[in-house]
Amino acid sequence: MTDYPGGSFPGGFDFTNPDARPNQSTWQVLDWSDAVVSINKYPLSKVQSIETIRDLNIGAGTCSIRLSDPDKIQYNLFQAGDEIEIYFSTQTDPPIGRKIWGGFVDNLSFDINDGQTLKLSGKEYISRLQSQTYSGSFSTTVVSDAIKTIMATQIDFSYEGVEAVAYQTTMDIKKDSIYNALKQICDQFHIYFWINPENRDMETREAATISYAPDLINEGVNLLRSASVKKNSEYLINDVTVNYAGSSTPATATNATSQSQYGTYSRSVAIGNINDSTSATNFGTTLVTNRGAPIDAYEIESLFLPYTDPGEYLTIIAPTIELNGAYQVLQVRHSWSKDRGIRSTVQLNTQLVTNALYMADLERRLRLAEKYAFGSTQAP
């Protein structure tokens, strides 16, 4: 990492101008500048390591930054809530650069026992929506219009990337966070949403719409040695009790085949926006069907993948580990350090079962609706 004295930054914008933003179409980086971090447009110096994480619509991604900071000079400049922007670039000809993460400082600490080191952690832009509230009702409202209505109550982000959809929603939101309100709407129709780190604009996409990442992982080219398979049983359910609104008798569903193979994994859920036994039983049946087996996933480390986002399908050509095709990206992690340069690690779902991930996340998010369950109409 190189210290920048100010003035023209190799990423194509001037840090001395507080209103300046990078021109994404002409992003240029000198061959020694493969990672740049700025806070409130001020470039950090003496950075030692960076790690960023973005997940598939589960919550706000995170970053961690470590830098040498003698005499706490940089530590005294920043505070929680300041904007973090992280740029990575390849040292190719021409170089490929991108703002790969944006968000806000969540915590900062100074460690004198570790060489006077400043440690920063942050959460993605979308975390700002988790700290603002919304109240309002929708009656047979087009989903994209409802999303825009909610987003219009905040001033941090634009929302031009919200796609038009034909679905309609009816909801009554009583002073919930903006993020939770959006999540409850989008979960009904399996829609992903995120804040684009490059332009701070909200974007949405239906999960049924397959989007391919421009990047490629090719064994012998950019696939590194650390590739491992993971069998995740965290979300396995084969026996479920579904509590729903307006009834004291819950619905139940089981998956006998799964139970005989893996044992019994029971769960009780409360669904506030379901009010009849047929719908509750159907929900439970779908849950134990889609989550009746552990999710197989690969975690693959590669050279920098600048254009891969969570939810996209990444093409893998790796016969040694028996991967050949496009697999959905569940998580993207980028890291940079002086000795290793830039690395990317992706978690890939080797079963193209977006429904399994959707149902796992849906259950957690629908717990937010418990306060409306069982006929309650009182605000929390």
C-alpha cells in the first residue's frame, strides 16, 4: 500500500475535492496501487490488510481493515458512521479496477501492543436501512411501487435500480426498520435487493432471473490450491410445527425420508401473515421438502474476481474437484495484504437450490411478523 500525499488519486478522482467521485468508466490505477481505502474521501495510509464480505441478501456485509498508525494520527480522524470506500485493481495491462465495497465505520480500536495498529470494522451501505424506521400500509400495491414508497422516506440512497414486477402486496407495517419492511415484502415473492457499492443505488432482481457473473474460475489459470467442500446442516429441517394467525392449533409437516437418513431435525416457526390451515400446511411441507438434506457448498479461493456479486451464477471449470458449470454465489470475500496481494473467496452452492437458501432466510425474517400473529393488531 502506498501513502498518498493528497491531490490527484490514481483511481481517477481528487480526494481534496469532497464532492468528487470516481468515474467508473475511466478508472485507472498505477501498477503499484492494487488496493485503496478511503474514509470520508480521505485515503488511508500504511494499510496492512483488508477483508470485505458480501452475502446473498442475508444482512449487511462487513469489512475489516488493519493499518499501522503511529501516534494515533489516523485514529483521531475517524468515528463510527463515517463512510468507507474500498477499491481493488489488478496489475494487468490495462488494469481492471472497481469499487468492490462501500459502507460505514462500525467500530475502530487502537492496539499499542500490536505495533500501534488501528483496526477498523464496517458494515455495508444497506446497514443504514437497518437503523431507520418505517410505518405504513399497502393494499394490493405493486411490489416495486411499495419498495419505492418505503425508500422515499430515506435520503441516503437512490432507488432507480428497483425493477418493475407484476406482483401485488398487502401489508401493514408498524414502525419496523426500513430494511425489515423491504425484506418482508421481497420475501413474499423471492426477490433479492441490495445497495450497489459503486453508485449507492438500490437494485432488485427476482431470484428466478438467472444473472451470470462476467468472471470465470478456470483450473490452472486463476483457481488457487485452497478449495474445500462443505456440507452445511445448519438449515436442515425435517419436522416442523407452523403456528399461524387466528388459530391455536398449529399445522405440522414431516419428511420421513430425511429423518431416516439424517435423524430428526425439528423446528417451530410462527408465521404472522398466514391465516388458514391449508396455507400453513403447504408452507411446512415446502420447508421440510426443500430443507430435508444438508446443503453442499464449495468454498473456492482464486485470484481477484472483480465483477462477481452475491446471487449471480459463476462459471467454474475445475475437473479436479468435479465442478464444471455455473453455480450460484452465496458469498463473496475479497482480501488484500502486502505479501499475498488480492485474493477472492467464493462460497458456491453446488446444488442449484435457491429455494433452500430462500426458505432458510424466510423463516428467520418471518419471525419479525410474530407481533402481528394470532389476531394481534397492537403496535409493538
